[in-house]
Amino acid sequence: MSADLTTFLSYIPHLVAVKCLSIVPTYKDSSELKFRDGSKEIDKFPSAILFVDISGFTSLNEQFAKLGTGGIETVSKHINGYFSQLIEMITLHGGDVLKFAGDALIVAFPSDPNEKDGLAKAVLRTTQCALEIQSKLKSYNAAGIKLTLHIAIGAGILYTLHVGGVDNQWEFFPAGDVFSQLHDALEKSQSGEVVLSTPAWELIKTECEGREITGDWHVTKCSAKSYKHGSIRSIREYCKMLY
């Protein structure tokens, strides 16, 4: 695989790369990346979804915008450094970043279709990832501006499809009840907290500690073994099995 193609694929979700792109070995330019037949179909599979909402970037931008070009470069350095750490932790736990939504990330942790209790284990990995993120980034200082985050986790059937097609422009679109779960859980998540929807909590309540918050659950600890690093298959292998 060429260096150009590897770089290109690093910017898109693995679910998109595996499902929709036909990789030509003699890749030269983007015209050789084509949608396969059937790419307009709706796919569905069990998955945990992680929503990470970050606060503080607006203040950081406002403070350094006054400094002109130098200030913009400083903001860019801090944003890149922060997201690099965040995405590295997500990747190590087997997550697939689906979307950047403003100052937030939407991440899928697909269930392994060949594993017993696959969705429960996916939720557990997601929760372990979220707790590690909060532990390592909860007091991140960006040139005097404190960046904080609150996190929500849902679980259920994830639907994915591609919409558009005008001038061969397509948008990857994830959907499902799991996103309604995220909305409710995120509303209850305060800075520094990880809140699970009830469907997600029910799958791992024997492995974690937490307290109920009007129907959802603030999780503080997981007693189960960590599934980070070599304990799971790569996210790309998960995606291949889904299709």
C-alpha cells in the first residue's frame, strides 16, 4: 500500500475504509478509490458509542486570536497535542472515530460478532477507555486555559449508510436509538464524569461501580481486567468481520 493511500485512510473511519472503498494495488490518485456496488445499503450491527465533549477551546481561541499568526500557531499546537493523546487512547482500546462534531468526538466500539457477550465486552472496553481519558486529560492545561471534558456512553444497534451522491460527494451517516441514549446521558454528565445510558449500564453493571442519575449511571470504576493493547483485535479486523 502506498504512503499516500495510508495517509488518506488515516483520515476516515475504518468502517468506511473497509466497507466502501475498493483499494487498487497500483494506486496513483484518488480517482482509483471507488465505491463498491451496494454501498448505498444500510448496514446495522451492535456497537457501543462513545461521545466525548470538550470544553475550553473557545476560551483558548479567544485568548490567542489577539496575538495574530503566532497566536493561531499556538492554538493549533495545543489542539493537535490534545487530540493526539485522546485519539491514541481511543485507538488502543479498539475505538473507531466516526465524526468530529465541533469540539466533540463520536466514536464507535463495534461488538465482535464471533465473541460471546460481544456487546457487553464492547461497552466494557468503551467504559475503560472513557475512564482512562478522564484520568489523563481531566486537568489538561493549554497555556493557562484548562480544558475539561464530559463523556457519555450508549449501546445498541448502530445503523450506518452513505447519503448524497451529487457530483459523487457522499456523507457517512451513523444513526440509531443509541444516539438518543447519548443525548440523555450527556445532559447528565458533568465535567470530569463518565455517564452510561441504562442499556449500556445493564450490560456491565457486575463489572463496574457507579451511581444512578435519574435513569442513567455515573460510572467511577471498572473492576474487570483491561482490554487495552493486545487483548483485542485491531479495529480494522473488527470492521472486516462486520461485513
